[in-house]
Amino acid sequence: MKKQAILLSAALLCMAVLGGCKSEEQIAETVRPQSTVISPDVNITQETPQRDTLTVSGTGEVKLVPDMATVSIVINTTEEQAEDAQRKNAELTEAVLASLKANGVQDADIQTEDIHLSEEYDYEKSPAKLVGYSMRNTLSVTVRDIATIGSVITDAINAGATGTYDLAFTVSDSSGAYRDALTAAVVEARGKANAIAAALCVELAPIPVSVNEVSNSYQPYAYDNMLRPEANEMPAEDSADSIAVSTGELSITAKVSVVYEVIASTSQTSGS
């Protein structure tokens, strides 16, 4: 029994000694410096030196002669009964449409803009008395032959139209003119930059750092409000001759913002 206890104690002692021992690889791993892992969210960047720049703006303008026109034509009728006002309006509208087509206006260029039926009252009586109904039909017309716009309006009035408004002049294609305006805007910006650089005794890089188009290509319009149907009614018999219409000119404008890099001082260059 005593011998067995001695053997058990010796076995336990060996196990303790072996458990406390480490290999050379394990010891080296323990003393070796541990590497630090940088978070993937951390980005290390190198800042580039800031460049000296000069920012200028330029504007270009191109004049165009209109080759198209749009106009709203009103046919207004007033009768005691609503159906009579509607029937009379339909007859006059057909006559106006016929006059438009006789002047070369295509069906695709005629659009019904508004149809409105309203009651008419005599407000001098108390209470106000219903005396009739007014029917108003408004046509939006595009005239592609600008030379005929006067005849289009005159013949429409002679056919029964009671008013026109929102006469507008435009061009069928302004894209080429807008590109020319952009070119002129860039040239003006370069001229401004050269003048400023000369005054500051600095030299600019020949190629801009950036060019930004400030304006957008658009369709130019010139408006001339003619007869307001609510305020001015023109009877057909007062319009024997064609109305004279002056189209004038339209302006297309382009704007740019240009940034140039300052690369040297001309005073330092001349001194060296």
C-alpha cells in the first residue's frame, strides 16, 4: 500500500513537470512581437500639393431670325340657349379651320387648347338675371412659314375668330447657333484669363483644368401679346387687310466657367 502511494506521487510530479515545459518554437512564439492589424475602414492617402488656379467666366451670343410662329386663336359665341351657342361656335370653328388649312397650316400643327361654356348674367338687375350662354373654343396654331403669319391671323378673324393672343416667334432648329454661342463664350473666357494673367505677371497652362457649361441649350421665343379675347374683340368686318407682323430677331446665349492653372510667374522667368 505504501509502495503504491509512492508511485502515484511520482507520476503526478512528472505530469506537472512535463506540463510546465514548452518547446523552443513555443517559447519563440511567445516572445515574438505581435503584428497589429489596421482596420479596413482606415485609408492612408498622400495629399497632393494645392495648385494655384484662376477662374473666369465667358458669355457668347448669337442672333437668329425667326422662321416659325405660334398663336392662340379664340372663337367665342353668345346665345340665349347653350345648344345654340355650341352650334354656332362649331360652325365658326369649322370656318376658321378651313382658313388655316387654306394658308398651309397642317392638321398636326392645330391643337384644341381650351373649350369653355359659361353662363351670362345681367348684373344690373337684382337679383342677377341669366340672359344667355357663351361658348369659347381656343386653338393653338403653329405656323411654319413665318411669312404667312399675318394672313393666317387675318383670315382666321374674317372666318369668325373673335380674338388672338400669345403670338410667339421661334426657330425650328437652334442647336447649331447654340454651339456657336458656346464657342464664343469659351473664347471670351480665354481672353479674360489672358488679360488677368498679364496684369498679375503670371503664366497660365494652355489647357484649362476644367470647363463648366453654365447655360443649357434652349429654344428661344419672343412673345407679343396681341388681342386678349376677354378685353378686346375684333369683328371680322374691321379686318379687310392682312395684319402686319414684325418678327425681329431672337438671341441665343451660352455661358461657361473656365478654370486655368497658374504655372509660373512671368516676372521671375524674365529675371532669371
